[in-house]
Amino acid sequence: MPDDFSTIFEAPLDQPPTLDELVRATMAWHFSPSTGSPYWTSRVADLGFDPLTDVRGAEDLALFDGVTVDWATIPAQQLIPRGSRPETPFGVFESGGTTGAPKRIVDADSRRRNIEYQSSVLDLAGFPHGEGGWLHVGPTGPHVMAKNVGNLATMRGFLRYFVDLDPRWAKRCVAEGRQDDFNRYVSHILDQVRDVLATQDIRAISSTPPILAAMAARPDVYEPLRAKVRGIVWGGTSVDAETLRLLEEEVFPDAVIQGAYGNTMMGMAPQRPRRDGDPAPCIFRPFYPYTVVELVDPQYPDKPVDEGVEGRVKVTTLTRDLFVPPTLERDACTRRTPIGHPTGIELSGVRPADTGGPAIVEGVY
């Protein structure tokens, strides 16, 4: 193990460490008394194994399968590694609260690296670089998405604009059957988008498929968008193949449209460029090895599914700022074998998983 963890955690994007190397570095960083976070070092005695000696590679991460983490209640300060530089600007970010109380994570620089990776994949798809502005219509406030999109817009030379969307309020309206309130809230969001478009030079936009569809139904929003916007990133909710086709071919035919799948715990998995013969219209490529996504049998969460089979998403995050042990997420996807990318897996057909509990409400995010 090198003394300088940056050779592992901040390796060039085109020269990443092996997964086993990254696993060992993550254990050494997050569980050593001198560098680890107060949360993880305090849990060593209760784990039943020693991460510093027993977790030597990817296969050993299975030791964490029985380890539960209540991300909603951990004091965020306890997640910051002691080895972080005192001047490191950590932020606290929350999930959308789709499946219960919001989860909280900390991040300093690791998500920026993830977004650099996303930007490199956008380049492969011919996504534009700025002039003009990039308008994000989605969660800001405590949500890491605002940081991600802000970094992405800056990397690509755009001035950043935001229209805030509260996903928890929208989901609550839907869950309680208050469709009129939900519709009024969406109209309120679109009014703000209209005002930005009327006065600012917006050339790229990021939002969710339901909001993009609502924009297309409002002429005062849609007409300036279609005339000026040349790049669109969608994410936050699932989308069916026909809706995606309509957005690409009929609603915004002059824009490069790319999806992004992710969440607070795993970061972003951008849509890779489409190829002839692809089994699905949108295939996502996670930020491997820093984000390890596995798709598992819903009945046997330690058993990966085969190529072309749908499974429940299981995520492991291995960065300097945050360690997330193998964790079942709310989504189901279909497993795809990478093409021209020999490590990790690819994903398609993202949708809320049937967990046997209350129905998952997506709303507009």
C-alpha cells in the first residue's frame, strides 16, 4: 500500500487503479485510527472482522453484507475522515427521501472527479460546450445534484442557472392524491423557467423526464427551448423507450440528449453513446471502480444476475471522502456487458424495484 493515497484515489481517469487496489486503499484510509472517520473506526469492534487485515480485495467486500448503516441518523461530522486536510471543504448532502427519512453523506472532491468522468462521456456523444448558460431545473438546497450539475456546467464552459425543485414536496402531493397541488407546483416551476428563458441565453438544460414533458406542453417555455437549447441531460426518474424517442426525435430534434442515472449514495452513471445493435435505447456506465454497481437476485442479494436479466441494484462506493459498503438500493435494472470497456457492468431499463413494501413514488424526481 503506497503512503500517498492520492495515487489511488486521485489516479488519472484513464488510468484507474484495479478494484482490488482501490478496496485495500479504502480500507486503509477509512478504518485506520489515524486517517479513518470517527464513524467507521468506532464500528470496527462490532463488525466481527477486521477491515484492515481481512478485506484484501473485491471478493472480501462480501464481509460487509450483514453490516447495516443508518445514513439518516449519523451525525455528518462523524463521516469525515480524520486524515483529510484541515482546509478541505466538506459539504453535507441529502437524498430525496423517496424510501423514508433522507440519507446524509459528506463530500469534498470525490464527486467532482465523478463529474469529470461524466463530462468525458458527454464528449463522446458530441454534447456541446458553452457559450451561454446551462439551466438546471431540479433539486438544489441539500441535494448533491446541484453541486454535480454546477461542476458539470463549469467544466463545459457554461454559466450556471438554477430553478429549485423540492422533490419531497412533489412526492408528498402525489402520494397523498393531491393532484391539483402537484399540478400547481409544476406550473410554478415552469413559470420560473419561462422567466429565465425570456431574459438569458440558455443553451443547455438538465432536468427530469416529467419536467421536460411538461415544458414541451407549455408553448411559452417550449418554443425558446427548442430554438436555443443544443444539449439536454435528463435523469432523476425512470423513462420509457417511447417517451425517450419522442424527446429525442420530435420534441428536441436539434439537441444532443443524454441520460444520467445515479443517486446520493453512488454518484452518477452517464449514458454511454448509443451503438447499432444496442439491446436498449439508453445504457448507463457507472464510474468504475470508484462506484461498483452489481445487479442481484431480489430473493438472494448475494447472487448476481446474468447478462440480460433484471436485478436489484447493489452499490458500493469507494472514495477518499466516503465509503459506502455494499448496499441494496431502491432501483431495478437490467445487466449489460460492457462493450469496449472491460471492467464493471453496464445498466439499462432503470425503474423502481418491487420491494414488497409501499409503492415508490417518483413524482418529478
